[in-house]
Amino acid sequence: EPEVTQTPSHQVTQMGQEVILRCVPISNHLYFYWYRQILGQKVEFLVSFYNNEISEKSEIFDDQFSVERPDGSNFTLKIRSTKLEDSAMYFCASSEGGQRTDTQYFGPGTRLTVL
Amino acid sequence: AQSVTQLGSHVSVSEGALVLLRCNYSSSVPPYLFWYVQYPNQGLQLLLKYTSAATLVKGINGFEAEFKKSETSFHLTKPSAHMSDAAEYFCACPLGDTGRRALTFGSGTRLQVQP
């Protein structure tokens, strides 16, 4: 069964450093998403991406964050200058279409630890 | 904006007992609703979804949920718990009333199954 994959599974970085989290969505999916879950808190939406541009973003997704689809398979989330509060599990998801009823398939997550 | 609330952060049942995980929604229009499960060290997996068709929705692994408009609820049930059902369960719905695909999640319910 096709699945969303994410690398690395765990990333440790120093505050102020740039990190890139990578995701490979399911191959025929057109919509891509990033969510995050701070330890002990809810899963929160960050951004969605379609047709090589951001289609929605939350208040969390400020200028420190960016997303890119650098090639036909990868989808990346970049945090330019990490803060302690960016420590969280980051989930990538993809969906085949853009209907509100379309299932979003989630990857296993990248645990980001900012020291 | 639409939202979901999960009552009970932890639920413990005995193997073979009924599982009932509660989710209430807040919406000015009939919502779309999802239940996801997260096993340890894995991503979120869709259990089932309500898309305004049948009010009783059957999902994977023997789970089902019933949409009750009068109670604004979408509780998840399974007649007989299995040890492998131990996981965290999240109720979710699309953010906003129209157009938005981003999901908002409940705070999650951790299910323990005792032998």
C-alpha cells in the first residue's frame, strides 16, 4: 500500500540553525500538507500546498517557515532560524484531491528537537 | 470556525469490553468528521470518516462511529477491545465552514487495553 514517508525520523539542532524536513507524498496525490504536534498538545495545521504554491496557511506558518516541492517527488518544510518552541513532531500528509472529504494520509513524522 | 472536542484524555478498558471514545463537534453547518488512530512511533491512520451520507459509518479494525446531529456527536465505538487497539485516537474536522481543507484535531484520547 502506498504511504507517505518522511526523513529524518529525528532531527536535533541548535537554536538559530536552519533545518529542512523532507517528505515524499503518495505519488498520484496533488495536495500536500504539514502539521505539527508539540509534546502534550494538539496536532496543529501549518500549511497546505497545491500546484506549486501555498493554498492555505495558519498563523503559526510565519516568515521563518517555507515549503517547496523541489522535484517531482519531494516536499520539504524549511525552518530558517529554529527556536526552542519549534521543538515538535512534524507530520507531512497528502491527499489525492482537494475536496474537504478527501482523506489525508499522514507520514510517520519527524521529531525535531531544538537545543 | 468548526472544531471538535474529545472528552477523556485517557480511557482504559479490559480486553473484550466495549470501547467508547467521545467526540463532539461545533459547527454551524453539517460537518465532515474524521477519526484517526496513532500507534506508537507511527503516523496518523484514518479509521473512518463521515461525509454526510450514512450516519453510521464503519471503519477499519472493527470500529464504527455514529453521527448524531441532535447531540452534535460523533463517538467512536468497537464492540470488543483487542490488545492491539491500544493507541491514541484523534477526532478531526476541516477548519472553517467552506473551502478549507486543513484539518483541526481534538486533543486525543489514549486508549489502554488491559488483559
